[in-house]
Amino acid sequence: MTQPRFAPILEQHEVREVQRIAAPAPWTTHRPGELRPVPQLRRQAGLGVPGPDQGYALTLAARFKDGLVLEPGERADDVLAGAVAVGLRRASIFGRAPVSADLELALGLFKYRVGKEGTWPSSELVALRRERFTAAAHDYWRRRSLVDAIPEATLRLSPEKLAKRLESEPGCWRELAGA
């Protein structure tokens, strides 16, 4: 409602004109820490693939520590660090945060967990996993080489399908692990 000029009103209480605010410019990712959509990602050797909530994989790894089947000379910290790296790559392929199935696949591939079939790793597999996992907890480049050696087709398998394939074809672990 308008106010007549003759009404005794202080100037600061008068109705003012509306201020027009311009529409904001579209948002873009411009800060260094922001994730960019997949088409804009540039893959470079050793950089890995970012994904959401990757720290949760460490919490999941702690749950698997007691169930590991280790050979003499193998350390649980190295095994879990390698499994976390493999699990994070698998999770980022699907564009999601890590889940326990990611770590189950990594540990099942190298037979760090003995399944229902009760098969133990062959001496060749033990030698391969020693080569790839030794000092993985302390060496980023060892974890990167472990992850990069595993084919993406293997990471796209479910832990159940991987276990069935390892059980039905005992020597297929070489192909699946990229040996």
C-alpha cells in the first residue's frame, strides 16, 4: 500500500523501491579439490581414480583382519593395504563408495580368505602374492602396481562369481590376477 506524502512518517520507514538482483551464473568446478565428472577426468599413470568416501575402506578392512589366512612371512597390514587399494579401484569403476564386497573380491582373488570349498593357495599363487603385497602398507607405488596389474574385467566380477570361477577353473587365477 502506498503512503501519502502528507502522512507524518520518518524517512527510514517509507516504502522503498524494489532492488532487482540478477540471476546467479551457472556453477562450475573450479576449485582444486572438487571432483569433476567422469568425461573430464584425465587418466595419468600412478594417479588412480577418485571416488566418494574412500576412507570407509579402512574401516571395512579392519573387519577382515581376523579372518585372514596368511603364510609365514606375510603381514596382515600389507595384505589389507593392498586389498584396500584394489577395493577402491573396484568401487571407483562403479562410481560409488567402497563396500565390503570390494575387499572380499580382492582378498578372495589372492586366496587370503579360505571359502566354503576349503581350497588353499598354490605355491605359485603364494609366490605371486608375496611379490605384490610385501611392504604394500608402506609403499604407494607397490600398491599402484598391484592395482594396475589386475584387469578391469576381473574387478567387475562379483565375489561370488569370482569364487565359482576359481573353484571350477583352478589355474584361472593367473589370468584374473594379471600374472
